[in-house]
Amino acid sequence: MESLNKENYNPEEHLFNTLNNLDIGFVKVNNTGVILNHNLFFNKIFGYNPEKNLIGTKILDYWQNTDDRDNFRKILYKNDIVKKYITSAKNLDGKQIFLELNFKLEKNSNGEIISSEGIFVDITKRTETEQRLKESERKSQNIIENLPMGVHTYQLGKDGHLYLIGSNPAADQILGVDNSLSIGKTIDQAFPNIVDTDIPEKFGEIAEKGGFWHKEDIIYEDKRIKGAFENFNFQASPGIVVSMFNDISERKKAEQKLKESEKKLRNLNIQLEQRIEERTWELKESENKLRKFMDSATDGIIIFDSKLNYIDVNNITLQTVDMTREELIGKNILDIAPGLKETGRYDKYLDVIKTGKPFSTEDIIFNRKDGSLSSFFSTRAFKVGNELGIIFTDITERKKAEEKLKESEKKYRNLFESCIDGIVLTDMEGRILDCNEKYSDMLGYTIEELQKLTYLQLTPEKWHAGEAEIVQNQFIAQGYSDEFEKEYIKKDGTIFPVALKGWLIKDENGNLEGMWGFIRDITESKKKEEEIRLHSEIMTNMSEGVYLIRLEDLIIVYVNPRFEQMFGYESGEMIGKYVVIVNAPTEKTPEETKNEIMGILQETGEWHGEVQNIKKDGTIFWCYANVSLFDHPEYGKVIVSVHTDITERKKREEEIIDEKNKLQTVINTIQNGLSVQDLEYNILYHNHVVTDLFGDCVGKKCYKIYEGNDKICLECPVELAFKDGKSHTIIRELKKPHSGEISYWENIANPIRNSEGKIVSCLEIATNITEIKKSEEEIKRIKESYERLTDNANVAIFRVKIKGRDIVYSIPVNPAAERLFGYSKAEWLSDSTLGFKIIHPDFVEKQKQIMGDINKNKKPIKNAVLGWIAKDGQEVILEYTIIPILDDNGDIVYFESIGVDITERKKSEETLKESERKLKEAQALGKIGYWEFDITNQQITWSDQVFKIYNRDPSLGPPSEEEEAHYYTSDTNERLKEYARRAIEFGEEFDYDLQANLPSGMVVHLSALMRTIKNRSGQVIKLTGTVQDITERIEKEKEIEEDLKEINQLKSEFLRRASHELKTPLISIKGFSDLILALYED
């Protein structure tokens, strides 16, 4: 896809596909190694079935090196994350692979590790390639280092200058300098003596454009070679030029000496020839013999004196110049050939007389008396005594024949080279004698290389026997061969097909000389034949239905098997039928559907679209049709109609629309910001989260919107994704345009590719991590507080390394651990049995039990209490949480123990127990019981004394609300409910008395308190109180009340009697009676 919009974008599917398309494996596992989630490419990396769901299974132990695994885990548990960790691993079959790992730990709000997740990138090919490349580079470097030729390597910098980046030892030796001192310098700085030459410019051109430059530099001194260098310069890669050079001074000096020797040899040869000519002349015994010789010669012979006057000629010469001897003898050569000086021949003839050096030439044209051109001659001039002798041969006919031969050869060579087929000439043993360029190009050899081979060496062995049979039965038997096919082997090893025919060559005696072969490369025609065959096969077996309709009458003339199967017809049953039999009746009739398609087809030449078809059994189904016109060699003008059954696709489209609507609903409700940017960083789409932050941003630059920049943001994840095609993440601080509110977002940029794999846009997913950032700060603060707390508090933290059941060492992790026991870390490390030596005797068996439980169950143990004897002899009691750490095999590697000093608490608990014992005794003596009602859980608790007061068996527990209601009268029950309501709603507290009628028939008088317990918000969460049995007191009060009534009666009687007799002592008596009354009241 070239772009994305709201309608066609599925972010959830894209994110998962992105990992698969990027060839990245993803897995999430819990603390026991069980896979919680994974993608398909994870299966591929480790050799699982690509479609297998591995969720809920144990992850494969893929580590090859345990040290590597331990190091990885050390980094992971230390930093909570590991990035780009490269290691060797093994897949399901045990095959070695190389992986790049990126993992992080997932923790809950308490900081406990709950899972880990990460991605795997299979870098096996890259690693193997890098290893091969390193080996290749090592070999190449070894060759260069040991090469006898000097090698300099230059790199073209961005500033346009060439920089020396490499040199081998031979270069130092040849130039007599340490080139390593010039590494990194420009070529001008490294070699100032070449600044004014064309070398820097040439090297720069080669580095930039490529090419090859061969150069020789020769230094002369007194016309002698002093030094010489040969340079071969070429482009190794774009921007890199390699210069290979060698000192060829000795070779050039040797060549110079060789030339001088050759010159001396030629002079000696000339002298020898001159002497032979002189001796020949001296051997002429007589004028007559000479004349006879001259006149019988078929060549022209002339004798000139030292001034080039004719002194003797033969008959051939006279015939040639058309003069008599008398007319010619005595005349100067310029009289006969006036233009001879202009040609330089005149001076050369004089030079022959002067030096004795012969002179030969061809194609000289002599002038007749009338000045007309004569024939071509081959002339040889030589010294005869003090005179000049010339012998010339008329080569006119030979020249004409040669010209004709050259012209013929030229035409032959032009025909030979311009032939579109390869032509080759071999002898009868198959040795290649000649060929044209087409033949050599066809095979990738030069003509010279081919002339060292036979045609059998160019032919795969499987053709040898058949070709030998053709040579015997056709070439030799009938003088030529019919065209046959075979294969050739190119220089690079490529085997390709050819068609060959040839003729036999015989000499004039009928002997076999060789064979001419005409060879045609039929690779393309073979491909076309295969393509035609493939097309036919495709037409028969393709998944689309195809049928041809004759245009003139719309009759079906051809259908492929798939079309018949698609429409439910037997083979051949549709041939001859009218086209409308395939059209389904819809809101249009089959005829109307046909007319609509034909109208567009006649207007544009093609029609494409969805159409409803009908099968033979009446079933209607959907097809996508591609209809076009074609000139068929057999049926004439036909309509080609290709139908694809899209019934399932139509159903799927409806499902997709439904899913799309659901997805859009999700996109509209999720709190992640989604946006898509093109390659120019223009925003193509965004969801409501981005709209809420920045308004409508479609068509605007992302960096302008998000950061207010006029250029791409620093470390932009979208830019990085475009560059390397990978996913990138960044934490971004954003400020709302109007409110200025700061928020933090985690932005993940994922490249989006089209069907060709080209990156066309980028999906950016932004997650608001403001609260996470705050939580991280809070976690950091809590962690720091915890560290300070554990360092200062009496919390001893130990790491205990074990092997089997033996303790290897115990390490105190925090200062409190050393402080509580009084032993330093060094003392703990030096004595692995210290933990057994200082255990309190009362806890030895319990320690053994705990160690046994850990080794057996391999699970954490909490609230384990152990006592110890500190270094100073004091007893220390700790409450432990012990956490075993397991390896991949489930064996304990070490465990962490966290012990809280509860020595003082234990003492307080003993004191509390004693206080509780005394309290129970006091409650029993005072008949006071304690009760509590938990409002949240609706549970009531009684103390033992309450059960005694109510005469209830404690094993039955407190009575239910219905059961308890029978203890009291209805008025009392209503009063208690009202107290409880007001206490819960308003927090009121009450003191009250009540009477309980127990199931045994006993009546108990009670005095009670009701109090409230509230949470931090002021809400009542519990009711609590006391109940005291005051039955005895009530009964005593009743007795006193009866006594008082009796006393009051006595007093009344006493007063009545004494009123008239004892008025005087009334005050004393009254006081005395008040005193008695007061006494009884106390």
C-alpha cells in the first residue's frame, strides 16, 4: 500500500505483522519459564511448526554457553533490561544459530519480578557472512602484505581530496620510505612530488567514476634509463582507488640494451648484404654474360652512374619506358621522372651510392614520356661499385589481385563478423582454428583463448557420443549436417542450449581438412517454448476459470477445466452454448448484464468487475471477472473472460467491515495516540488522542506539531525507522499548546512497507506514561527509602550460595546483617559453616527442617523464626523470609534470606502473654468479658469470660443474631439494635444495663459498654465492648432495699412514738437515724 487512512489501517494487526515482517521473534515468559505470548517468527527462529501455538509450554533452553547465559542473566537482573546481547544458541534440532537479544523484566507494584519479555533477531547469516568476510579480508590482506608489488589504497573524502588509507610492505621497500607515517594524509601531503602531475586528478576520476589506468614512468639521465615504474590503477569500490606499482628499472634497462644489440645486428646484416652484392657484381665475368642475364631477366634492370645518369638498361626497362637504348642511355633519371625529387626517391638513391645501404620500396609509379601513370612496381636499389643498380618488378597484376583479395577478404570478414550466428572453423580433431566475434562473445572467451581449445572441451560430456555420431553419419557421410541441438559451456561455467549445423571442408585432393559450424544461441527460444508450455499448463491447472467467447455470435468456444468445475458442467458441455448461461438473474436479466458488459467492452476494449454468476444446478455465486478482446489464430476475434470465485471473499469482506467497525471503536476509545507519517513527515492520519492534544494535524509536519520545530527532531524515531527499517522508541516530553500542561509519552515508530517491501510511511504509537513516570519516581523514592531503612533497621539480608545440601558461602548484603551478628563480611566468607556454628541450640533442629524443606520443595518460606548467638554472646531472634533462586534445570543456585530482628518483640510477646494471663484472671474474678463485632465481615468475637457469663459452650462459637434475640425481651432487642445503628452511623458510644434469660432458665443481670473503632476516614469499622455479670450485686441491692424498707418502717414508728415524748432530743435522734441509714447505704 502506498498510503494509509482510517478505513484501511489495522494497528493491532500491523504491530504483530511488523515483528514477523522484520524477521523478529517475540516471546513473553513467566518466572517458571512458561510462555505467556509469542509471535510466529519466534517459532521459525527455533525450528517449531510456524503455525503452532506455544502459549502455556516451557520455553526451550536455547543457550549453548552457560557462562554466556549466566552473564546475560546477571546483566538482566542488575539493570532490568538487556539490549543487543549477541550470543550463539541452538534451535529445536540442536543446530547452532546466532541471536541478538533484547530483554526486559516486568515487575508488579511491589517491585517483584512477574515475567520477562524480549525479542530475538536471527543474525546467523549475518554472523556467518561477517566471519567469511573477515576470513576473506584476512586472506586478501595477507596477499597484499606479501605481494611483491607496491600497493597504495586511497579514499575519496567528502571534501573532494584523496586520502591515503593503506600501504603494504613492498610499497615501503620500493619507495624507500615508511608509508605508515603518511596514513590519513591527502595524496598531495603524502607525495608532494606528484602535485603538478595528472596523477591526483586521474586517481580522483577513477575513485568517483571507476575505470582502469595503466601508466609507465621512465627517468632518463644522459639518454640512459636511470629508473622506471609501472602503475596499474583501478577502482576497488565506489570512492576507493587502488594503485599497484612496481620498479621496472632493470627490465627497461635490459630492453634498452636489447634494442641497441638489435640495431648493431641490423647494421651488421646490412653490411653482409652489401658485401654479398659486391661479390656478386665482381663475379660477373663479362659484359656479354651480364647482358644475356639482363636481357633474359623478367624484371627491369638499370645501371646509373654516381650522378644517376643511365649507363645501362635491359629490354624490360626499354619496354617499360617505351624508349630505345640510344634514347635512354646518357640521360639523367630526372629527365625521365621529373617528379622523383618530390617523392624523396632521388635523394634516397644518392644515399645508397654514398652509404652503400640498399633501399627497397613498392607501389612506385613511373611516369612515361607523356606523363601518364604507369603500373605498380617493386623496386630494389643497391650500390654497384661506385654506381647504382636498380632491379624493378612489374607488380601491377599482383597489386590488382591483392586489392581484389583484400576486398574479398574484407567482404568475407564483414560477412563473417556481422553474421547474427556464431561461426567456427575446426580441424577434423575438433581444434578451433578460427571463429567470429559472435561465437567468442557467446562463450565468453577471446578468439586467442578459443584457438587453444577443442569444441569437445566446450561441450558437456553427455553430448560427446551423440555429436561424434553426427560427425560420422552426416558431416563425413554427406558433407554437411542437419540442424541439431546441443549445449555449450561458457567460460564462467554457465551451460546454455544452441542449435548447430555445419559443412565439411576438403582440399583439392579430396582430403578432409576441417568443418565449418554455424551456431545459434537458442536460450531465449527455449525459454519461449517453455513459457508457451507453461502457459498451456497454467491455463489447464490455474485456479481461475477461463473461457473464450467468439465475438461475432457470443458463442463459447473454449473453457478450461477450472471454469467447468466452477460452474458445475461436465467436460466439453459448455462448448457451443450462448454466453448468458453463466449470468445470474439479479435486478437485471442475464441478457441485460451481457449488454452492459459488451457496451463497455466495445468502447474501451476491456471490462473488470464483480458479477453474480449461476451454476448449472442454479446456485448463485460471486465472481470477479477480467474481460478483454484478443485475436485468436483459430477462433478469430474472441472475448477472453477470466473468472475468480470471490464468494468467500465477499463473506470475508462483510466480516472485515464488521471487524473494521469494531477496530475503529477500539481506536476511538484507546488512550494511545496513533498517527501515520509519510516519507516527508506529513501526518496522514491520527486518532482522537492526538486530536485532543493538538487539534486536527492531518497534512502538517509532525515535528512542527509535536515539538514546534522547523526541522526533524533530534533522535526522531520516525527518521530512524525510515533509515534502517526497524522499530524505534523514544520518551518524549510534550506541552499542550494552550494550557502548557506537561505530559510524558513513550513513542514507538514502526515502518510501514508496501507489497514490494518498500518503506512508504511510518506508524507512530504514543503511550501516555506520565503516571508511570510519577510511579517510577515514587518507586525510586521508595526504593531509596527501603535501602536506607534496611541499612539502618535491624533487617539482616544474606545471600547464601549452596551446592547440593552444602553451603559454599554466606554473604551479608547490608550493614544491619553485620551489625546484628557482630561478624564482618570477611569473617562470613572465610568460614562457610559459621551459620551452623552460631545457631541457638534450641533452634538447631528447626534450622535443619527449614533447609530440608527448601531443598525438597524449592519454594519460598515465610515467617520462619530462628535464634542465634551473636559474637558478643547475646541471643538474637530473627523472623525470616527465605527465597530460593533456581537455575534452568530447577536446581537451587543460592537463596536470599531476609531476617527481621524480633528479639525485643519476642520479649514483649512474653510480657504480653503474662499480661493476658493476669487479665484473664482479673476478668474471671470480676466476671467481665470482652466482645468485638467486625462490620465489614459481619463477624462477632467473644472472649472466654463472655461464654461463661452466658453459660455457652465455646466450641459452639458466639450465637447467631436470631439465637441471641431469644436471650432478651423484645424491648431490649429493639434498644440494642438502636444503640448499634447510632454507633455505626454517628459514632455514638453507650453504657447500659440489661437482663438476659438464658436457655437454661437462669436470669442474668448484665452491665455493658459499647465503643467504636474507626478508620483514617472516620468511618466506623468495628464495634467493641465489655459485658459484666452483676447478678450478685443486683440481688444484694434487692436485699439492702428490703432492709431499708424495714428500717424506714421502724423509723416511722419510732418518730410517731417519740414525737410527743422526745421532742427535745429530736435532732440527736434524727442525726443518729441518718447515720444508721448512711451506714446501710455504704
